[in-house]
Amino acid sequence: MSSTWQTIDTPDGPFTIVADEGGSVLASGWTGDLEVAVARIHPRLRPTDVVAGRTEAAEAVDAYYRGDVAAVGTVAVRQLGTSMQETGWRALRAITPGAPLSYTEFAAALGRPSAVRAVASICARNAPALFVPCHRVLRGDGSMGGFAWGVDVKRSLLTRESAA
């Protein structure tokens, strides 16, 4: 399986995208290290060949950083996980920019109000960051909590979205 990767500059640092041959984002995040991005891809989806090139997804990231925070929500993504993870990743894409949920609210939205730790795991295992906006889930007290790409990036994204 062949994929394309592209790293672009953003106000939050380098952003790497790995997309399959159809253009669906397999992984992305604020790193210039391709291997870090590829390692986040489910083993059954992990490409055997990754070549540098242009991705359509990069245009959506540029639009996001120019103020169209909804642009990344239209990009196709591809992940594999448990049924609950896949449901959770779809639900993350439905969270309105600028209106983050707490982990407790997110668990309730999934119909699993007692599964707060499980929804935290859904966020942690999300490979196509920004396109599946796991940064839109906060701790119950409103604090940032963890984020694979750093709390400063998460704070920056949420600030950008609340201002849009």
C-alpha cells in the first residue's frame, strides 16, 4: 500500500499529513517527523511505501489556519478501531468548533455516560489529528488535559476556534 506524506508550516509548528492513495488522511499531527506520524496509523492500514508529495488535505489545513475552522471537517479520513472507537471518532467530527465538550459530556453523547476513561482512550488513539478534532474534548473542570501534540497546541487550536 502506497501513501503520500506532506509537511506544511503552521502557526503551531510543522504539521505532517499521511494520506492513502485515495486522499483519505491516515495520520496527521504537529511534527516534522514522518515516522512519528506513520507510527500512529493502525498496523493494518500502515503503508509499506510513503512518498513525499502534495495532499489535498494540506489545503484544508491552510484554510483552517486562515480562519475557516470548518474546512478540516470535510476531509476524508480512514482509521481502524473497535466499534466504540469508530463511533467516537465519528462523534468527534460532529463537535462544533468553539464549543468543546468535557470527557463526561462526550461519554454521555456516545450513550456511555460511565465510560469516561474509554472516551479518553478514543481521543488518545486518534491518528488523523485536527481532521478528527480530539482537541475539542476537555477535562470536567475545563482544563486542557492531555493531547498527543502538546497542551500548548491544544490551547492554540481551541482559542483559534472560539474566535472564528
